[in-house]
Amino acid sequence: MTEQPPPAPLLSVEDLTVDFGAPHVAVKAVRGVSFAVNVGEIVGIVGESGSGKSVTCRAVLGLLPWMARVGGRVSFDGRDLLQLSEAEMRRVRGRHISMIFQNPSSHLDPLMTIGRHVAEPLRMHFGYGAARARDAAIQMLRDVRIRDPELRVDSHPHELSGGMKQRAMIASAIACEPRLLLADEPTTALDVTVQARILELLKDLNRQRGLSIVLISHDLGVIAEICDRVVVMRNGVVVEQGPTREIINVPSHAYTRLLIDSQPSRLSQQHGKTARPAAVATTSEPLLAVDDLSVEFASARGLLGLLRGSEKASVKAVDAVSFDVRRGESFGIVGESGSGKSTIARAITRLIDPSGGRITFRGASVHDLKGETLSAYRRAVQMVFQSPYDALNPRMTVEETIAEPMIRHRLADRSGARKRTAALMAMVELPAELAGRRPRQLSGGQCQRVSIARALALSPEVLIADEITSALDVTIQAQILSLLRRLRETQGLTTLYISHDLAVVRMFCDRVAVFRSGQLVEIGAVEEVLARPRHDYTRRLIASAPRLEAATASEEGARDMDTGSAWKGSHG
């Protein structure tokens, strides 16, 4: 009996090359990359920032800028995508191959409602009418676990948290039930509970619909949870690929071993409590105190509400929260997307006004500060935002961005600011040759490091870090955490660290506060809270964190996550 040949892969990437710029000054972003994705398979791509992961996936869909030169072959279902016209590729995008981008804020039109974003592929590829498209969008938002989808369908991107925007983008990507999904860091902005649900949703789509997935992630725990095979990239080349279990348990390349050893969960296991900073002098008196803080936002009324003259409803984002941060400590804040974490940070930095309560710094009310005392407070309390693309001026170079606060606060002339900028870039591991580039010319991780350098430019007493390592690969994440530890030890820097990565909080923070729906549910020493949680929600957060051990866990031993049904629609 003649043995049947194995089925052809759904996607085959062969000797892919991508160069940017003129031939004599070309940047070789991808060099000879080859891998395949079989029907119904989930393949992970991991590697540090700038390794070529996102460029590879964008090349598959023909989404690279005009100056890119692409070589090799990208075969999808037997067709070479690199040979298709732009009109032919438009019929492929969204219908047969969809992509979830890393930064939702840069890919959602601020003038379009979330419902329109989700329904647009259905209207374009299937000719859905307005009513049917709206109903489908509501169902999709429900499937990706956005609360009150009937209301959120009419919201605009600026009215959603970072995690909600990412989930809306996922809903749009899977709306047409494509055969292949390219997911570029789809869970980066999500807390661990929602991340677990999204991963389970992707697995459900894979099992029930035979959806093939290419998952880009810097989190090997996420890769271990969901992927059948993994491709490891560095500096634009593939250094290793194979079954996930084999790669994680018996890596053959030194870089893969470095990635594994740099995982926060692995670091905390190896070093335990010593992974956090050595003893740092702290005081019992709080440096920063939040007392009975409440923040409310008025929700949009819409055109009908304006015509009727109805009053605006309010949403309580933070509800009577109290805690203090002591000088020299690292205070962690964890909780799901929309729990009020970033709202608290913005209230502390006076970017928004609280509706009740009080914030004090060195005993003085923050919202009573004016003039020079307010300027001094802004120098003393700096914030690094969750989305570096939104926080950086797209028209300013890296050097101009980092130097600006020093010049504005008259701490240095232009020559002194330039020297200080060079030192800060070295401190956060940014190559000197990036000084003249703008944000659009940088990777997500590089942009985040620019934001960190800018915040450190004023030598602050308090650094509020809002998910500052969520966009970074694990090796750079380890370097940034090491930098923050050194700053604590040498300069007594006080840190308010907001994160959904419990392993990072465990290894970096002294105390932690757990938030849910704008309320503080648990607070205490980090080892006490994470090792012996008292609240059910805290226990659920801990249980939902991705683990490298998932690569060796049996199917029966995998934890059960209540995610409800996956997308049930049918457009055939």
C-alpha cells in the first residue's frame, strides 16, 4: 500500500527577506526566514524587540511600507501572496487571513465607534446591512468578554481601557471566521484573567473551527499555554524552531535558554525573595498617601440623549480607595483591565481631577499645589504610560523627546541636555544610533524605553510605572527591572508599579494592592498576598497567570477557565 504524502501546509514561508531603505543603506530586518503553519495548528513566534517577528507577519499580508523590499516566497493555500496585486490582497485580508496588531490605539479610528470597527469586515466581505452588522458586532463583543456590549458597541476608542480596545480588535479580526489568524502580541495589554479567557477563546476557535494561528509573543508562558510549535527569532533570523514542549524543556540554542531564564516566573523561582532589591531604607511615614479617593466619569449621552435633554450618567472608576506609599519602597497595584489602576495613577499626577477624597505628597495636598510648588511636584513625581506610542510626540526625535523635560524645567542647557540624554539612552539600553529616529521608526519595546528615559530625566523621587514592561521582550524586561532595582538602591527611588504580571510584582514589589471594579479588595506584603490570598478574586488572578510549566502539563491537568462559548456565527 502506497503511503500518502503529508498534507501541504496552509501557510509556507520560504527564505523570506525584508529590507528597508535604499540599496546602499538598507536595513536587513528579516533574513532567510522559513517556517510553515499546518491546517488547525497554532505556531508561536518569540524573540526580543526588533527581532523581525512583526515584520515577518506584516510581510505575509503585504502590510509593509513602500520602501520595503520583500524577497522569497509566502504561499497560502497554494497561492504565492507576494505575487498578488493589491486588489487581490484586499480580498484576502480580513476574509481569509486576519491580523491582530500589537498596539490597538494606533489601529483604531478615533472617529469610528467600536461597533463599526468590529462590523466593518462583515459589511465589506459579506455585504451585511447596518442592523445585521450591529447585531453581529454586539455578539462578537460579548464573545471576547467586553461587559455591556449593547452599550459599548456605540463607544469610541478613547472611552475604552487599553485591554478593552485590544479585545475589540480581536473581535474585528475573527468576525469573518478567517482560516489563518496572525496575532501580534494580542494579550500584551490585558490582565491575566482576561488574557486567560482570550487564550481560551483562541484555543476554542482553533478546535471548533480549525482556525490556524500564528501567535507572536514575548511571553513564553503564553506560548506554552497555547502553541503546538514555536519559532525563535533573533536579529531577523530563525535561530531555533520545533515542538513547544521540546523547545522549552530542551532548548538547543543559547539565546532560547536566555529567553527562558529571563522569564519573571523563572527568575522568581530561581532567586525567591532575593530577586527583589536588597534592603532599601524605607520610612514608616508615607511619602504619598491616597485617602478615600473617588473618580467619576460622565458617560456619553449620544445624539438622542442630547435631543431629549437627558442628564449624563456617571461611571465610578475609583470608589473610596485608600493606601499609602512609603519612601524607598516599591508598591504594586494589580487588577483586571478597567479596575481603576491607571485612573488612580492619573489622579496622582493631576492629569484628571478626583470627585472625592484627598491625595497628599510629603503631607501637602496635591490638588492645592500651584505655581512653582506644582512644578516641583511634577518633577518629583513622574509617570511612564502604558502605551508608548500614545505618550510620545510622533514629530520629535528620541533625543528631543528625552531632552525636552530637562530644557522645559531649566535643569540643563541644550548641550548639557544632550549629554544627559546620551547617558539615559545607555542606561535604558537604547543604541546611540537611535537618537535621530522618531517613534514610527522604533519597535514597541524601543518606544517604551524612550518613555522610561524621559521620565528619569528629571531624577524623580516617585516613578509611577503603568505597565511599563508589558510591551517589552523578557530579556529587556529583566534589564529594565534590574535598572529600577539599582535606582531604588542607589537613589532611593520610590516606585508605584502597575502591572498585570504577577510574577514581576512578586519579584519586584514590597507591598501590593489588588483592585477590582474600582475598589480595593486586598492589600499587604507581596509574599503574604500572593502566597496566601484572602480574597477569591486574588486567588483567581494567581490561578490565571500563564506558566512555562503548561508546556509539560497534560491536557487533563490543564486548569479550567470559564470563558463561555466561542464565536458561534456562520457566514458561509
